[in-house]
Amino acid sequence: MEKVLWDNKRYLSLNYFLREKFGEKIFKISLDAGFSCPNRDGKISSGGCLFCSERGSGDYAGDRNFSISKQFIDIKDMMAKKWKNGKYIAYFQAYTNTYAPIEVLKNKYQEALEQEDVVALAIATRPDCLSDEVLDLLEEMNSKVYTWIELGLQTVHEKTAKLINRGYTLDVFEEALKKLRERGIDVVVHTIFGLPEESKEEVLETIRYISNKDIQGVKFHLLHLMKDTPMVKLYEQGRLKFLTQEEYVELICESINIIPQNMVVHRLTGDAPRSLLIGPMWSLKKWEVLNAIDKAMEDNDYYQGKYRE
């Protein structure tokens, strides 16, 4: 594949994509709409995915005790102290954001869209929580403002999916992806590197899988082991080995080489609250990790899509 650079980056970053789409800086405001998850409330399971924190992957989202409007305004005001100009994405992050009665969903989404300077809507959910009624609502939202759906695939390997208690099979993901794309809704997929008992080659098999699907964006996550999550038991049993920073950087570089050049890289690594993190502790130095990825990409002349035919 011919070499492409996006400004000074060797991959298509979300920041670049949004600037190109909207012509200015776009900020994401993470919201907690007070939803639950079928993998927690007993519908599928009561344990949740083994890696998921008590806040349902919304550790940096707003406070669910407040309305969507108040969360949005509070976070926006805080951001405005550092960045003066820009527009916003309302990001429904915590728990499963299509898992509620349709009128509740509609009211929450609409409240977010009514906030000043919102130009996009991002909704994180599970592929098994996308009924036709919900899909119709998402299509309606997408007709009003640019909307994308985030699906937590994590891995394509069923043995790992069972081990981490993901709660659905790969065919459920594929059906959800198909229905979303039929409605013209962009899909962003989450993957996790460092899941228990997965080899490097198995991680790359997941990346090859998503790179050959009609998927518009990807989030690469490092597995963070956090206190009071069910994953701690696997760690104590010796079934979970932390990736080193060097291993993670290498996996990210290889993944970027594999994915198509039009797939937006929404994230290269995630965050975990220092107070909850058991490991790997090197992940707390996020900018060091990001700089190491950029350096490895440049030193080896890697770039997005390099190994695609």
C-alpha cells in the first residue's frame, strides 16, 4: 500500500478526521446516562465482563446523579478553561447506552443534542442490545447529527470471550454490524491487547478480522487490571500476564500496518484511574507510551495500511 501521512502522523487519528470533517477542533464530552448493562443486571450475567470497573468503563464520564445537561455544561466549562474554541461530541460512555426503554433513550439523546455546539453523537453499547426499534432511533439521530456507535468486540476468539464473560458470540457482533451499516451508521470497534491467555498472533488475528469488515473506526486498548474487578482472580491464579510497554508498542505498530487507511484510529491506549490500577503501572505514563509508538512507527517507516494489498 502506498505511503500516506496525516499531517505529522503515520495513522489516521480521530483528531485529524474530525478537523477534516468539521473544519475546527472537536472535543469529546463523556456522559453517564444512568443506564445498566444486561451483563450485570442478571439478564445475561451478574458479573459483567471480567475487566470492567464498577463504573462500567465510564471512570472518566460525568456524574450519573446529574442530568445530561448539567454533566455536559460542567465538563464543557472545565474544558473551556484550557481550550477556548471548538465544538463538541456528546459521548454516551458508561455501561450500555442502548439498554433502556426507547422513550428514555430518545429523551437522553435529544437532551444531549440540544446542548450548545454539539456536532456529533457517540454511543457506546453492546451488539446484543440493538433491537430494530433501537436501530430505527439511532438512524433518526444520525439524520440529525453525525452519529457513530461503539461496540466492544475486544477479541474474535470465542475461548477468550467466554473466559472474560463477554456474554455474546461473534455472530451476534456480525449481525449488529450488518444492521448498523445498512442504516448508514458508522461503527467503531473496541479491541483489548493483553487479555488472559491470548498470544500475540491471536491478538493480530482480531485486528485482521476487523480490518476486513465494514468498520469505520477502531479503539486499541491495553488491558488494565483494576481493583475489585473479577479479573483480579485470574491474575491471582497466574493466568494473566501483563504486557510490557515494548510488547504493547510492537503490537500497536503491527496493527496499524494492517488496518485500512480509511479506518479512523480513535484511540491508541486507554486510561485507568491511578487509585484503581493494579497493573501494568507503566500505562500511567500515557504520553510516554504515545511517544514511543510514534517513534517506533518513524524508526521502522511503518504507516497505516502498509501491509495491506
